[in-house]
Amino acid sequence: MIRDGRLGTDQPTLDGPRVRLRPWRPDDADAVLAACQDAEIQRWTRVPVPYRRADADEFVTAIAPATWAEGGAQFAVVLRAGGALVGSIALFPPRDGVAECGYYTLAGSRGRGLAAEALRVLAGWAFDDRGLRRLELRVHPRNTASRRVGAAAGFVVEGTLRQRSLHRGQPVDDVVLGLLATDPRPAPDRPAASVPPGASSGTSADRVT
Ligand SMILES: CC(C)(COP(=O)(O)OP(=O)(O)OC[C@H]1O[C@@H](n2cnc3c(N)ncnc32)[C@H](O)[C@@H]1OP(=O)(O)O)[C@@H](O)C(=O)NCCC(=O)NCCS
């Protein structure tokens, strides 16, 4: 279903200081296949397990374009310098101005602040260009790394939804982190802690997509 009249518009490329968020391409399938063999990605995200070649092909050729057509966006996260793939980030199709985000960083690229930077870039675009009101992360209580990524992008923990999700068939709690268009937002290259109280770069809470 096309929710926001986006037929015919191309998914943009978004730049942060170090990372570039670009649309997935069919020739990314090999890299996606390799990335999704990682135990942490399989443990904490909803990627199919086992992750096969057909899953990677479907992701880059069908799921990513369909996400865009439905009002969301799936991006490959690459280094601006050299273009190497370092991760994946998604804005899932919004409803009522609210969208969930998801991400992973390739195992060999973790611990460099890349997921946090990508999330800050995605959030800025979602609010300022897509006119969304609220972004959400739903994180397993033990996924400390992901909670810290959210915090580094300005998200705040809002609560725990008990047994809200089924993960690999098992009920799990969701820790919900939220960020509003009107909240203080760290710049793409700065940690959340450096945002002065009351400051905000958000100006488009009332924009309609
Ligand atoms: C979660 C994940 C995306 C983090 O990626 P990353 O690029 O290494 O994260 P960053 O380098 O941007 O780190 C951001 C913050 O998280 C912290 N962090 C990163 N990995 C961590 C870990 N394993 N344990 C504790 N903290 C961690 C960093 O120290 C940093 O904190 P700070 O802002 O206080 O300095 C990555 O570990 C991953 O792909 N995990 C598997 C998939 C997953 O869990 N996705 C999220 C599902 S909700």
C-alpha cells in the first residue's frame, strides 16, 4: 500500500560526518548475506535464522524497495570515505506520524560510534524531511549496546512492555525508547550529553508528509 504518495520519488542518500545512508542495491546481497551470519545480529534482530542467500536477495531487491513504497526507508550504512558497508538502518513505515527504527553494525565495525551517528542522521531526516512526530526503538532488556545507541541519539527510555514481542517464538519484554521531533537532539557528530538543556534542532513537528 502506498500511504504517502511517494510513488515515483527516489529514496535519498543522507550524509553524516563519517557515514552515508544510501539505498540498498542488488549487488549488496553478498555483503548482507555475510553480515547476517553474525550471532549478535541473529540474537537481537528479526532477521531470518538461518540466513540464506535468498534472504539477502529478497532484502535488497524486494523488502527494501517495498519499505520505501510504504513510507519507510531501509538504508545501507557505508563510510563516506571509501564506501565500505558498515551497517544497516531502517525507518519502518510510519503510522499516525510515528515510526520504529532498527539497525545493526557489521561485527568488524562496532564500537566506533557508527550506529549512533547513523541513528542521529536518520532521526534528523525523519523529523525534518518526513515530518514525523515520534520515533521509537524497541529493545530487548539485555541489549545494552542498542540501548546505548538510542541514548547517544537522544532517545529516552520510556518503559518496559512485558512480553510484548515474540522473538524466535519466545515471549520477550520490549524496552521502549522514544524521541520526539520537539526533543533536544544531538548533532550527528556529537553525543547526547553535549546537548544543552532545552536546545532543539527540530523545527518540523507540524509538517505533514
Ligand atoms: C547494537 C549495535 C548496533 C551497536 O553498534 P555500534 O556501531 O557498535 O554502536 P556505537 O559504536 O555507535 O555505540 C553507541 C553506544 O553504545 C555503546 N556500546 C556499543 N557496543 C556496546 C556493547 N557491546 N556493550 C555496551 N555498550 C556498547 C558505545 O559505547 C556507545 O556508548 P556511548 O555513546 O555511551 O559512548 C551493534 O552492537 C549490533 O549490530 N548489535 C547486533 C544487532 C542489534 O542488537 N541491533 C539492535 C536491535 S534493537
